[in-house]
Amino acid sequence: MRVVVDRDLCGTTGQCVLTLPGTFRQREPDGVAEVCVATVPQALHAAVRLAASQCPVAAIRVIESEAGDDERASADPSPSPAEAERRERPTQTRGTMGRFEGKVALVTGAGAGKACALAIAREGGRVVVADIDRSAAIACTAQIAAEAGHALALAMDIADAQAVAALFETAERHFGGVDLLVNNASAMHLTPRDRAILDLDLAVWDQTMATNLRGTLLCCRQAIPRMIARGGGAIVNMSSCQGLSADTAQTSYAASKAAMNMLSASLATQYGHAQIRCNAVAPGLIMTERLLAKLDDCMQLHLRRHQLLPRVGRPEDVAALVAFLLSDDAAFITGQVVCIDGGMMAHVPTYADGGNSPAARPAGDTAEAAAAPRC
């Protein structure tokens, strides 16, 4: 028995991969090797299982006993590679924790939006952290590594088709493929210049569409063939409540997110037969560090008055929803736009002023409204 550190396969600090000559056998065209613990000395069982769980390219699968090929074929004549992997995965990885064991996820915009990448890594997934900000991507990867997760940081611009192709090629080379995709990257730096239609700089429109919409499309086009080769996959596109309702500004951003909703539905419709699911998540007021720096107290108060819940959203709230939609817990959910907005989109426009009934107004609401600064 020997233990080696393979730094070429792992994108961060290397992982210990257990090698037991003569005990592995190739089972599937995807390169997965099986090791039967019945053929390994009892003293090495724990080491074999640890190696299988930490293998950076999911190249090892542990099975309990030597079942003949004929016996397996009669039980299920033609399971897909993904289904076969799920059946042979240890039971404890199917619960809430470990939902992404053996899975490879690619998350764009994962530097600023690191909560999704962290959520996937904490449940066993290996994560490609892609962001236009190299330092942010590295910081996210370092946090994942500090929690004993597996991640690879890559700096790139999703509006660049060649860069997107290289991103997915690198993910495949390092981790063996892509099972999950989160399109989180967005041209948020353009929103201060994203104005009403007559005041809108067309360059802002073009750049917003290039990143938010075209970039998402480019990533999906690279992910789909790789997911098909692995027996299926799941995609979550980060939309926005502004893609569902209009505002007095941010015309480009809202239009790009509305188009993303239909792109998600189209992808779900066209590739559902290939076991690929796609959903869009539409956040409302989620208090990220970036948003907190941009919103003054007056605007925060204005937005919070239109929520049904008494707090603002957190990045972890969105990450929990994304993780659910990517997981097998959401296996029958596809083509949907799921709002996560504290109820902001659920009510009539007059809700914050007491709705249609004076009795519905909280005590002192009228005085508060009169005293509140006008923004």
C-alpha cells in the first residue's frame, strides 16, 4: 500500500490518493474504478473509504462485496452512469449532509457570491470557483480549503467565449467533468449607470447583456454536453425579482434577468430528456457586502417596508435554496423561477401603506410614514 499526493489532479494543495495495486478494476467508460473492500485487509478498510471520499476526480468507488456482472445486469439491465453511481454510493451521503459527494460544481461570480460555493463544498462537492476578480476567487477557494473542502480558483470573464471554453476544459481536466452549474456572475458594476430608457447609455445595455445573458448562455452551452456525458446534471441561473417587475431605472439589468428566466425554461424544456434540470432563482433584498455599501439608510427602509418578513435576506438564504435546487431533493423540479424575497413580490402595491383596510395598518404607521424622510 502507498499514499501519493497528486497535485496535477487537485487544483489547490493536493489530495492524498490511496493506491492498492491489484485491487482496482475499471467498471465504466467514465474512468471510475471500483475497489471491493472484501478484497482488502480489514485493517485497511478505513483508509480505502477515506481515499474514495477524498479523491479529487471521483475516480474511486467503494463496493461492499463481489457481485457478478450477470447478477448486476439482472437487477437493472440498463442504469445510467449517474444512477449507477447513486445506487452504489454509501447510504450516509444521501442525507442532508453530503448531498454533493462525488459531484463537481462550477460557480461563476463565486468571489463576491461565495455563499453558494461554500454551501456546495460543505456538502461534499468539489467546486470550481470562477470570478473576474482573481483575488476574490482565491479568497473563496482558501476558505473552502480551510474547511477541508476541495476547490479550484480561476479568474475569467464569462462574456468571453474563449475564456468560458477554457474554464470548462480546466474544470474537466482537474476534476473529471461538471455535474452542477451555478450562473451567478453579473455585471453589477454597471448598475449605477443603468438608467431609464431615454437616459440609458447603449454601451451599458450591451455590456450588461454580454455578461448577464450571453455569458450565462455560453456557460450553459459548455456545461450541457459534459453533463450529458455524465448522465445528467443540474443548473441554477441567478435571476432577480427585478426580472419580474419593473423599476424606475436599471432597465438593462431587469431586461437581462427577465430574458434569463426564459433561457432557463428553454434549457429545461430542451434537455430534460437528458436528465438535465434548470431553474432560476430570483432574489429580492439580499444584504450582501456590495449592496450594503451601495444602499443608504433611507433606501433600506423603503425596501424593507415592502417585505412581509421582519428582516432582510442573507446570502446564506440564497445559498440554501440554490443547494436544494441542485440536489436530488429537487429531482422533480425544473423550469421554474423561484423567488426568495421575504414576500416582497407576494402582495398588492399598497401593502406598505396598510393595504385596502385602515384596520390593517400597524399602530402609528401613518405618523411614521409622515415623519419618514422622503427619498
